[in-house]
Amino acid sequence: MRALLRPDAEMRRRVDAVLGDVAGVSADEVEVHVVDGIVTLDGRMRHQSQLPVLLGLVERLDGVVAVASRVTARSDDTVSTHAGHSRHAMPW
């Protein structure tokens, strides 16, 4: 199996490139560590909605065995603005 894995340094460069170029995430926001194809992300992003996108991009990279995320968000933009507007709902 080891022969199929990419070197950790190469994987880290690829993850950094995808985060920066595709997701717009800077190295100041998220640190990337790779050991034997296991990617660990650590940091803080702007919005909660960015987290699934970030994880999906990294998981799809060739050579990634697993992703461990310790990334949090500064703000939760996933809460619906219509949550308090249930007065128009039917009572049954």
C-alpha cells in the first residue's frame, strides 16, 4: 500500500494549493499536516458554510487516505434567517 501513497511533502503542497486556489483559504487560517497520507487540518475559517466544502475538496485529492479536521468557524452562517417565521405554517 505504501507504494500507492504520494510523499507527505507533495500531499501537503497539493492540499495547500487547493485550499488557496479553490477554496480561498490562506495558510494563516488553516494549517495542513500530512503523515502517511492522513491529512490533519487545524485552524479557523471565516464561515461555517465553508467547512464541508473544504473537507470535500481535500478528501477527493489523490493519495489522501483520511482527513482529520480541527477547523472551526468564526461565524455560523448556516442558520436560516427564516427560522423564526413559522407563523405562516399550517397548524396540522
